[in-house]
Amino acid sequence: MLARELESKTKPSSFQTIPIIDLTNAESNDPSLRAQLAAEIKKACIEVGFFYVSNHGIAECIFGDILSAMKEFFSLSLEEKLQIENKKSPNFKGYSPLLSGNNDPNNDGDLQEGFEFGYEPVVDSGVADNGFMGANVWPESLPSFRVKALSYYHAALKLGKSLFPLFALALDLPETFFDDKTKNSAALMRLLFYPPQTGPVDDRIMGIGAHTDWECFTILWQEPEIQALQVLNADKQWINAPPIPGTLVINLGDQFARWTNDIFKSTVHRAINRSGVQRYSIPLFFGTDYEVKLEPIPGCGPPKYEPIITAGEYVKMKLKETYGH
């Protein structure tokens, strides 16, 4: 069984660096090359829970377009942004002001502004991704914002879908194992703006407090040359995860941890922007279909987390804990 095979490898890791994995062979016709890539991913998922990916297939111009769109949006007046505040949406879409969320209950709030949206075809606005997540909302004064945001969303969505077969191989499962669990995957994107933290250091307020992500995995773009992301190792050391040119960050979330009884790690991380300048980042939270039960997948042993709940129930619970929504 996978659980016995990996038992000696699932102890907390005192990693000092985060691996970089080249995705060139992700869709190779050679099964041995895909298997070799999956073995690299398995090692990263077990030991760190984070890894960078290079040759991910997303053009640099798409990143430039979404960054310019973000700067335009977050420069709008607070009054205008609050017109589409997420508290006005039953499904948490739209704008979130500074300190409106708190991922770490020991802190006083997350020092970030955000804008969240989900699946929608670029050519047809107002389409809901499913009954739970509902339709997106967009700023009326920036018509190009929607197109640029959705263009990057769909590029990242394609990348996310290409990773599931590799995660399956990494778990010694058929490459198609996750197909019936990700037909209508919850894939939420959040555009984030972090003002610089200046003055006395107050660890109760930071860009985003120490937390794990809730979904299967996250695809993270970070603004170049600005360090903020930190990952916690087993020795309780915060390891920097700076932006590396040509890469994106992949980190596992709680759904994969529950599916694998923590064989795959959902690692605690945080972001503190002490660069002295504004910072932007974009996570895409890629989850399973909401009706899928978070029960151990084959080879990972008996349930460690009980009661067994669905992915949708878990996300609703975490939204309430973090945002009171």
C-alpha cells in the first residue's frame, strides 16, 4: 500500500529550499517521461508541499496584462470598489477591503485588498460556474478588466487541469483517477494587492497570516523581485519563497491532505510585504467538485479526518471561519 511504502517519508521535513520542477514533459507521449516527472512531484508533495514549476505554458504577455489590470482596479476609489464588495454577494465574489479577512485567528487581520472571481467564458459574462459559487461581479468603469482577468484565469485553469494526471501518477494511481472528481472543479481566482508594511513590526497584522489553503492545490503568480511569501518547515523556521523568473508556485491544500491522510502536505505559509513598495499576487485555488467526499483515496489507509465531509462543506466551513461569511 502507498501508506506503508511512504510511512518513513511522511514525517515533518526541515526543508530549507523549495524545489523547481520543469513541466516540459507533462503531456509527453512517452509514459516513462511522465512517470519521471510524477516522481519529482511526489517527492516535493511529501517533503515540502510546495514547489515551483517552469515551462508551464503561460505566455509572459498574459502576466503583464493582468498586472496592469490589477493596478487599474485597486487604484479606484474605495467608494467605487465597495459597490461590488463581496459581502453583497451570496457567493463571496467581488472586492474585499483591507483587514476584512483574517486567516490566522491569533492575528488582527490580513493587510491586503482582494478581488475574487470564478469560472466564466471570456465571450459571455455573467455565467455561474455552479450553484454554490454563483455568478461573477465586475467593475462597470473598467470594461477591459474583465477580459484581462479571465484571460489569465483560463490560462491558469488549463495548467491546473494538466496537473491532476501527474498528481495521480505520484500517488500510484491511473492518470485518469481524478477525472470524475473534477468535472466541474471549483477554481477560484483571487487578485491581491498588498500595501507596504512600514514602521514598527507588528506580527499580529501582516499581508496574510499563517494558514493552509483549503482546496486541492494553489497556482500562485507573484510580482517579480518582491519577496513576501514564506513557508513553515518542521523546525518552525520561515523559509522564503521569492518570485523566480519564468516560474509559478504550486502548493498543496487541505483537500489533498485529507484525501491522502497527510501523505501529501498542506504546508503552513504566510505573506509579509516589508519591501517598502506595493505588491501584487494572484492565487488560483483549484479544488475538486463540491459534492466529492474528502475520504482517503486508494492506498492511503483508513480515515484520519472524521467525520468525512464533502469538499463543498469544507470550503463553506473555512469561509465562515476566515471571513464570517
